[in-house]
Amino acid sequence: MTFLQLVILGTVIGFNNLAVAMALGSLGQNAKKLRIVSVFTVFEFLVPLLGLWLGKASSGFIESTVWWISSLLLVLLGIWTIIFAYRQERRDSRLLRRMTSYRGLVLLAMGLSIDNLIVGFSLGLGDVTPLVLAMVIAFFSGVFTWIGIDLGRKLKRIWENRATVLAGAFLIALGIADALGII
């Protein structure tokens, strides 16, 4: 795998994190930015290594049965984000606190990292060591998460609920594109 291929892989995988981070940023989670980036980055580092560890034998089964989970989670998060834009703040702030707790972020990061599990199964890594692959994926995911939270917050400030709806629509589109195999 060339350096350019590694950068492209990291960028593509990081876009899931960008979309989710934009949604979180538009929901006012800038204060928890470091927590969100940390949890996402740790998962994006560990999950490809877990995929390598699980091995080739189970890759066919997992790839054929679980590929849709990350798509579904993105679509559901997108729908929830759009609904959040129009609901009462008091009730939703409690849900948002749960979602951005460490437990909530771990569950969200697990959903986002399913594609990394499949990447870890890949035998086409060539001369790239697993740690280099995991570090590149984690780096791009962390950077995109950081940017996404800021971008979501800024869009929210400019366009109020429209930014939240836009972030939700982007997540839905990303989930559908993932399910259709476009990305």
C-alpha cells in the first residue's frame, strides 16, 4: 500500500467521524470536544487492530452480515439529529448528555468503527504494518472529528436549526451511500 493509498484510506474512513462530529457540534457539544475526539480516536486506532486479530477466517461471515450496521447507525443518528432540531430543549438536553457521556460515546464510536474492523481483515495491506495503518486511520478520524465539531458549531450559530437539520440530512445520505456501496 503506497503512502497516497494510505492517506486516501484514512480520509475516507475519517469522513464518517466528520459527519457525526458535525452533528454533535451543531447540537452544542463543543465543550466536550476533547472527550469526543479522544474516544473516537482511540476506537479508530484499536478497531483495525482488532480486525486483524480476529483473522481472515471470520472476515467473510462478518462482512456479509454486519456491513449494514454502520449505515443504519448513521441514518438513525441523522434522523435523531433532525428530530432534535425541533424538540424541546430540556428533554433533549438529557438525551444529549447521555449520548456524549463516555458510555454513549463508546457506543457511538463502536458503530462508527465497524468499517475499520473490515479494513483490519483485509489481507491487501502489502508492506504496511498494522500499527501504521491504525495510526493513520486514528489520525484522520481524530482530525476530522475535531474539525466536524467546530464546523457544526459554526453552522449552528449561523443558521440555527437549519444547520442541525443539514447535519442530520448529511448523516442520512452518508448512511444510505454506505449501504448502497457508493462509499
